[in-house]
Amino acid sequence: MSTQWFYMASGWIRKARRIGPISEADLLNRIDKGQIDPSTLVQSSKTRNKWIPMNKVGPAMEHWRRSHPEDSGKKAAQ
């Protein structure tokens, strides 16, 4: 069974809204597109259903670094 992920996206008039469930493949695709960055809050059973910044999820952050080598130094430090 695949892990289902959720993430917080900016909503209308600066209100955050929860997006999901999405698959791990969709999560990685959204990282590639820049919809999810290191500061985006994510949640799944792998995070014990707690909201954490994507930069705390090792495999997701490694994927982001490969997808965005030009930004890796700036965002990773935040």
C-alpha cells in the first residue's frame, strides 16, 4: 500500500488549505514543478500524521535538491 500525503497550499486571501490525499509519485511530481518547496508543510503516516516542513523529510528533500540544484543552497539553509 502506498503512503498518502497531504500538503498545505496557499489559498484564497492568504488562507492555507490542505491538499490531498496524493500519492508519493504525485508528491514528487509537485516538488519537481515547484508547487511544494522545502518550507511547505506536509503530512502522512510517515510523519506520524503531524504537519512538518518538507525539508525534514529526507527523501523528499533529496529529490528537491536534485530537481532544483540552482536553489539548493538558498532554501536548504532556511
